[in-house]
Amino acid sequence: ARLLLRPSLALFCVGIGCLLVTSAAYYGFYPLYLTQEMGLPARWVGLIANIGVVLEIGYMLMFERLRSLLGLHGLILLGASAILLRMTLLGFVEHPIAAVGLQATHGLTVIGILIAPLMHVNSQVVSDSYRSSVQGLYAMLVVGISSILGNYTAGHLVQQFGLITLYQLASGFALLGLLLVAGSLYSERSRR
């Protein structure tokens, strides 16, 4: 817990948490967005979602190449930027091509907020003796709480304001998350 509470890593965890909150809004309501806002027939929702999954496999296969090209921090920032792009398209560009095209960013978002951040946290661990404990705390405190909070909040926002407003607010929250993560990584780099 002391490791996760170090200022730069705590800031990093809060930033990733913000990005995970917005992703929960995406996963929970994207099918409704496609049918209710874009007017696409429900029979196409599964196929559209699977476009992102198929592309995600490609991103996973290219993970090491991307990491050697961009570095771990670059992958995290690219994934965070992909989330910001996804939320911005959903909230401000009401066109079916944009709604479907954003699936091209799905693999980047998975790498950027689920895989690379945990690798970054692992790189901060000095001893192997408590690596599993840190990973468990990170999973519960950052990934778990953010996902629960994102789903809970998104449901209330949709009821009160609608899907478009949800994604507009999520784009602002994604920007906050990106800035926090970038600030954390920058402060960590400047300390070296």
C-alpha cells in the first residue's frame, strides 16, 4: 500500500482510475448508443463489437513490437489518448461511421489501461517478495473500484441526462485521466 501511495504512483493510479471509469460507461452503454442514438438495427451490435475484439487480437500480437517502439509509458499514453478519442467521438460526433470506426481503437484502450499500467506498477516494485500483494491491491483499488464506480455513475447519468451527455462528460473525465497519467509519468521521469 505504501508503494501505491507514493505521490507519483498515486497520481498515476487516480489517472488510470479516471480512464477506467469512462471505459465502464463505454462498455455498459455502447450497444444502446448504437441502437438508440445511431439507429442501427440490434442484430448488428454483436458484429460491431466483435470488430474491436478481432482488432484487439492484432494489437496483442503486436504488443512487444509496440512496446519496443513507444516504450511502456508511450503505450499507456497512447491507450489513454485512444480512450479520450473514443469518448469524444461518442459524445460529439453523432454519425454511425464514427460510432463503428472507433472500434479500431479498442485494442489500444485495453493495452493502455489494463495491461501496460500493471506492468508500470510492477516496474516500481523493488522486491519480488511483495509483487503479488501490490498487484492484488492495484487490481482491487484501481481496477475494481473504478469499474464499479463507472458503472454505477454511468447508469445514473444516463437516466438523468441521456447517452450523449454521458459520453460528453466521459470525454472530459478521460481528458482528466490522461492529464493525470501524463503528469505522473513526467514527474517520475524528471526525478530520474
